[in-house]
Amino acid sequence: MKKMILLYIAIVMISTSCSLGPDLFKSNDPEVKNWELIKSSAKNSTVTMALQHSNPMAVEWFKKNYATYLESEYGMKLIVVEQTLAKTMEVLEDDLRNELEIGRYDLIVFEVGGFKRAAERGLLYMPFTDKIPNMRAYVDSGNVEFKYKDGIEVKDSLAPYGRKQLYFAYDQDIFYETPATYDELLEYVKEYKNAFVYPDPRTSIEGELFVVGVATRAADMDRLMTVEPNKEAVYAIIGNGLDFLNELEPHMYLKGAYYPTSTEEMDELFAQGELVFSMNLDFEYVTNKLKDYEYPEGASAFIIQEGTMGLNEWIGIPYNAPNKSGAMAAVNALLSPEMQGSKYEPRNWGNLPVYDPGYADSEAYDVIKSVKMKSTSLKHDALLGSRRPEVPEAVREIIVELWSEHVLNPPIGD
């Protein structure tokens, strides 16, 4: 069977190259030649994306902005299949059991978890990101947060396409200078006694990222990315990272006796003047709250320059994708400056690009810099210049357990 597939690929490549004419082979770079063959094979084809996303604006962006770009730049049609990631995994696992070499999907979006299951069960086509020109040109694959996903080394089997990052809301009418470090934050919390809290990390992703970000400030991030997810191993890496949260607690809202279940609950306290801080993952959130008259007039946004934690969003190709060339072309399009800028635009979606400040060239950044932001919204370079990499979900869950034991309910004498 493998010989037949290889023979078929060879025939397709030969026939395709004949139809392309001599221009294709002007470059002596084999990577350029290979990519041109992939692009040619993808042209006028259809790609099917399995998509589950928590943000309705993201779904609309893929269906409209992204689909339009694929059509105009690549002559490709995008079909979006909205279903849970679990359902997509089930279909692929059934295909694998039944030895189906041609499947239903060309692309899979991983908003949060799922990669570990897909990787361990052989459901992904790899490697492929090493063939994507925009990945090589604009995305720092050596960045620790792009090397690992769900505690596993990615190894060219996924491409990051978007980000979120934790930041703080505050009232400039109460204080104007903002803390740049967590030690400075502690001083602010002491000064504005009983006016700071963070959401319960057991019920809020923002609270979870705050706790994990603080707990891992001094941790070896490479070790943390691949550590065996058990309490002893994780605790050995983060050490006394949770001690800072115990220092905060006596000066917090209700002296740490109560943690809001969500940022929405925090917002109510912030709007009522009970708190001087709130927090969120949507960089346009403060601007929108002001527009809706739900925040104090002096509300604005800041980032702790020492670093806050974020989340990444990824895209992959199933092992049995019927249109792998089209899928790779679609990933290349998703990583283009045009699409990274388009989804960064708050009116379209408001999702952070995956270009790191100082890595992608200035021309690629021009599209991103051209996106207009209100002064109450933090810009891409301000956020990513103070970013800490996403820790695997299983490790984050363990850190939250440790928080429950050592901060929420500390043992006597702790």
C-alpha cells in the first residue's frame, strides 16, 4: 500500500510540475520548490476545518474573514464543521480503528487541551510546520511556549495561531502609577487594604492563571513543561512559589476569607469601589466596559512587567486529512501578517498575534501596528513583552490543588 501511495504522489507531482511551466524551478532552494508544489496542489481545492471555540467572534472570523482570504489569495474554499473537539477525536479514532486512509477533516483547531490525546493516539499528521514559510519566517518556534503543548514536545505537529494573556484593570482616579513587579503589587495591596482580591482559581481561568503565574515565577519553565503531573514533582519545581499569595492574603478583600467565583463578580466589586483592581484575558475588555458605562470613568489597563501568564491556541492536521496540501496552505495563510492582523482587530475578534516582539521583521509588524487601539486597551507588544509561557493544563490543576492546601486552607503552623 505504501508503495502505491508513493507512486501516486510522484505521478501527481510530475503532472503538476508540467502544468506549472518553467517558472517553478527558477529557484535552486529545494524548500521553495517544495512549497510551490504544495501551493499549486492546494489551489482551487477545498479544506474542511473541525472547529470548537468558546468565543462566537472567533467562529465568525474563521467563517468570514479567514475564508475570504483563503479564497482571494489561494483560490481555496473553507468549510467549517462546528463540533466539540471530543467529537472530532472520536471520529479520528474510529477512522484509525477502521484503517480509513482518507478522512473527513483537513484542519483541527485546539483552543485549549486535546493535543495530548491526539498525539498519543497517532491522530495527527507530522511533521508539517517545518514546511510552512510563514511559520519559519515569523514564529519563534524556539520559544518555550511553542515547543510544548499539554506537557508534550510539539515536534512540528501543531502550529500556534493565537494567544490570550492576563492583565489588570484599575482606576486611575485612585492611583496613576502602576506596579511593575509582584513585590510592588504587594505594596499596593498593603496600601489599599481590603481592596484587592483575585478570582477563585478553582472556578475561574483568570484566577487560575494568576495563581499559577505567581507560583511559577522562579521555576525552571523547561522542567515544568514536561514534569510528571503529580504533586510531589510539581511542588519540587515551584518550591515556595505560593508563599507570596500567603503574604497577600491578610491585606486582601475580607482578608482572604472570600474569593469571587468569576471576573464578572470581581467587576461588580470594582464598579462599586470595593476593589481597586480587576483582571481579564480580553485585552479590549476595559474599553468595552467603559463604552457600556459598567466601569468607573477613570478605569484603564496595565500589565505587571515582571510577567503574566497567557494561553495559546493551535491548529493541526489529522493523519488522514484528504487535502494535506490545502491544509498546509491554509495554515500558512493563518500565520500571514494579514490574518494575524485581522484577528487582532477588536472589531473582528481581538485575538493576540503569535509574532514575538523583536523576532518577526518590521514589515510583518506593520500590519499589526496599523490596528487602532484605544488608550484603555493594552497593545500586542506591551502584553507579549511581559508574557510568561502557558503551563500544561494538568500541571496548572495540580498547582491549584497546592494553592487549596497551602493558601486557602493552610495546615497549622504553615
